[in-house]
Amino acid sequence: MQNTATAVDFNHIHALWGKITREVSDIFDAHGVLAAVAHEVAVYTQSTTIVGISGPQNRYYDVWVCNGEGNLQQTRWTRDVASFEHLINIGRAKTTDKLSQSPSELVKSELWQYPKEAILSVPIPFPGRYEAVSPPGILNIVDPHSNCPLNETNIEELSLFVTMVLDRAHLRHNVDRQDIEFAVVSEISYALTSTLSLQNIYSQLMEPVRRTINVESISVGLIEPTSGDITFVDILLGPLFEDLPPIQLKKGQGIAGWVAEHREPIIINDVYSDGRFYSTVDNQSGFRTDSMVCIPLQVEERMIGVLQAINKQGSDFNENDLRLLQAIGGPLAAAIENSRLHDDVISEKRRIETIFANMSEGMLTINRDGLITHANDSLLSLLSKDLNELVGKAAEQEFKLTSGTMAAYLDDVRASDDESPQLATDIILENKKVDTQNGVPVLMSGASIKDEAGHLNEMIIVFSDLRMIREVERMRDDFFHGIIHELRTPLATILMYARLLREGKAPQKEKAERFLGVIVRESDRLQKMVRQMLQLAKMEARELQRGEKPIDLIPIFDEMIPPMADRATEKGLTFSHRIAEELPAVLGNRDMFYLIFKNLVDNAIKFTLDGSVQFQAKQVKNTIVVTVKDDGIGIPKHALPNLFGRFFRAQTAVERGIGGTGLGLYMVKRAIENYNGSIKVMSDTGKGTTFTVTLPIAQI
């Protein structure tokens, strides 16, 4: 009879296993498995069943409570109220009496609120019988009755069976998670390699990584190549950091600095207990950093920055988080490096284009077939042509020379290696607007650009306009007579102090420094005069006035105003500007307009000792009106008629020792009138001056 009863018991157990198997056959989630187990065991035993499993880092237990009628409830118990640990640590099935628990344990424990007499418990996974991978848990039957089919012997077999089902779910979860992480890494890697914009790189990185690792924030710090300091990318830091200065760490400072210096990844789940943590950023922003994973970003052997995941949500960082971050770090570092290289190439291209466009000499590029590919403004000015008239045309056909031929000269350039063949000749122009008899005198200098194999790629020809040299020679005497009185004083001062220094008349260091300061100041004054004279020479040679094109003034103002405002602020002045959001174009030359308005604002700042400088631009009917107003020393009424004369300086400026050549306003008025504009001035001595420039709107 005893053997028959045992067989019946195990038949019941196998029936329970069959129900659980059918229930969880298509469930691959640990929580779903445990909910099914709690329900089936409770209904099978007609007893309240409590199943618990440890959460990440053992901070809490997820718990399922089901009564004998099959009513299931899921909850979460913290470790201090679960009372599971000592039952799990027993390592076997055991019936524990409620009366054996201490009063304090009964009061605080959620578990011991359920039984009246005892609990039959068994650990999950069951130790010693199976190498489990799922987290620790427990199965409890509350107050098992005398006819309960589960006892301390057969419930261990049930625990082993549940353990295997849980492990299947756990492994499936890991595989699914790894698939998701692999997909995320692949998606991010593809996105990073498909863009060269750093802003796009960061925007594509942040959200998928933050969501996959389940962290509060992702940050990237880039290493300054020269200093080794780390600057964090502001667009990744979030709204708390918007009003703060850029976050920078000195070389080796903070956890990020340590990672960059040692080139080692690190996991820290309590940063405030780590002596390397730099808490100043938290103090400034109000952001609280609790935990962190930080990895180095390297390109080959070169460190370029660090990648941080901050504040794991609901758990601690683990090795899997580190591996995922490292899988992203490689493509991220390569993408950042590629973006930087791309920016360097673009910057170098723009630098070369800027040099090319702003060279005073004419420049022409010709491909290996002798076709023109580009020409700068100086050459177009010399030829009085537009760029589209030259590009794609054969150079030997477009340039007719009085001495030799363009074809022969290009052959010389092709054959040259290190030398730059030169040719002094005149270019014969077909344009009747150019005032020349035989042509434009130029000095041509050419160079060939070849690839590594020595094959010709391109030729660059530089045209030095000899007309300007002749014009400068003609103007030399005029300049000499006009500025001799300005040059005499600084030259005499420089000579006097230089002689005193040479003769040892300044034995004290302080005195010698003062003498040198005077020499430097007067030298700067001379240098400024020279620069202004060169600008005037270009203007009178009409180099800056070539071609009337529609010009948008707003970009000119955007470029000019910030440095002027900074200069005014440094002097203690108030600088304000009001520019209409939209202004129609005017006809003229961009460089000349920049010179006009910069000169006016520069004068306003220079002649204002305290007070304010105001700049305003607006449309008035068919004109653009620009006003520059200051609270400066003003201009005497008797000086106003001569204000725009060459080399004229008001006596008030001379008496106050304010330097100048008297050329600035002369150039401004001449340039404005060249573009059919006008300039007016209103001034009161000691109260300030207002210049008003009026320019006609371009009729396009």
C-alpha cells in the first residue's frame, strides 16, 4: 500500500509538471514563467503559493502571490521585508513554523503575514543538482494541509524542474538582448559611417545608446590635442547645462581624465565613494551623478576622447554594459576622426579659396588640357571679364600676348619642375572699356602641380599687374607731400629714443622700457599710416571699385559689428546696433562697403572718450540708410566743410593727441559717391557726431 501511495503521489507530481510545461511552453520571460508556476502550484495544492525571484544586484524581489482559487497578484518586496535569504541559504526544502520566528521578524516581514502555522519552502534554483544561470529565488506553500500532494521530498524535484524552465527563459532573454544590442550597434555603426557631421554623429548616438543601456545620460568628451584637456560636447549634456560654461577637465582630472590618461575602461557604481570623481560639475549644474561607465575613445594608438554612460536606471552597471559601450566606442571614435579630417579638408579648401580670391595679383588655374578652370577677382578686374566668360575656354585662345604666345608659355610651365617660368608682356584686350593702347602690362609667373607619379594635374599662373606699379609711382610724390608732416614727428621721436638707447642714456631698466614703449607706439602709428596709404592707392587705381554687383549688406554688418562692439566694450563704451531683418541689395563692391562702414564705426569709437556708439541700418523708400552716431568729442562747425578732404584732421583731434592720417573719411566719401550714394555729417563740439550714409537700392 505504501509503494502504491508513493506512485500515486508522483503521478500527481508528474501531472503538475505536465500542466506547468503546457503553460510555459511558449513563454520565454522569467516573470511569465514564475507567474504560471505560482498559479498552477496554488490551484494544484489548494494552498496560497508565494514565489519570489531576486532582481538585479539583489536589491529587491519580484513576488507572485496566488491563493488556492487561482487569484494571482504580482508585487515587489525590498530585501529587508522579504525574509527570503535565510530560507534560500538553507539549500533544501524545509517546513518552517511561524512560531519559530522572532517577534521583530514577524512584524517587519511581508512573507510571515500570510501563514497561520508554517511555510513549506524550497530554493529556486535548487542547489547541487544543476548548474543554474538564473538569479536566486524561492517557492513557498503557505500552511500546507495534511493532504497536500507536495512535501519536503517531492517539492525539490519540482524546484529542479522550475529551475530548468527558468534557465531556458533566462538564456532566451540573454539571446534576445544580445540580438537587440547587436542590432543597435550595427545600426549605430552604419549611421556613424554614413555622416561626416559631428552634430549628426552625436544626435544619432545619444538616444539609441541611452535607451539600450537604460541610462540617464550619455556624454562624449574630446581631448584637446595640445593641452590634453577634455571638453565635453554640449549638445549631449541636456537642459541643466545650457546656461553653464563649457564643461572642461584638465589633463588627468576626474574619472574621465583618469580613463584618458590610463587608456582603461572603468565601471563605478558609486562615484562619490571614488576619490577620482570630480564633483564640481554636479555642484554647478544641480545634476546628480551616481554611477558611471567610462571608456577611452582611440584611433589606432591615439587618444581622442572618452565615452560615458551615466546613472544606470533601476540597477548597477555590469560587464555587459561595458561590452556594449566598447562595441559602440570603436565606430564612434572612427566617425569623430573622419569628421575632424573632413572638417580639416574643408577648412584647408576654404583657406586656399580665400587666399586665391583675395590675392592682389591675378590668378588663373588651367587643367592638363589647357582649359581654364578658375580665375580670381583680381584677374577678372584686370581683364574686365566675368568668370563664366573664361571657365572651360582654352587659355591660349583667350589670352593674346604682345610678346610670345600663351601656348608656348604653357609649354614652358609644363616642362618646369622646381622653377617658375616668368614672362613680361602685355595682354591684348578686346574690351573697349579698358583705357589702354597696346594692352595691359603684366608679369606672368607659372607653376605646375603634379601627382606622385609626376603626371601634370594643373597649372597655376600668377599675373602681376604692372599698371598698378606705374600708378603707385605716379602717386608717390603726391603721397610724400601730403603726409610728410605726419611722418616727421614719429620718425624724429623714434630716432631720438633709439639714439638715447644706443648711447646708454637709459641705464635703468624702467627707463629703457619706457623708451622702447615710445618707439613701439610710434612705429605702430607709422604702420597704420602705411596701411591706409596702400588702401588709398588701391582705391585710386580702381582695384577696389571694379564691377558693380548686387551686394547684401547684412552679412557685411554681421562680420564687422562683433569685433567693433568688443573694441568699444573694452574701452568702456556702450555699443548698440539696430539692423532691419531684411534689407534690399545695393550695387557695389563688398570689400569697399566693408571698408566704408568699418572706418565710420572705428572713428566713432576712437573719438568717443565715454558714452555710447550707435549703429543703425534700415530701408527708407528706395534707399538704404545707415547711421553711425557717437557721444564723442565732436567736430567744430568751421571744420565741417573740409572734413572729407585728403589728409584733413580737425584741430580738436590733434589737440587731444588722437592719431590719424586724415585719409579715412576721404576714402569713405569717394567710395560712397562712386556707387551713387551720399554721406552727411551732423556734429556738435563736445556732444557727439552723426554720420548718415544713403545708398540707392539695386534695380535688379
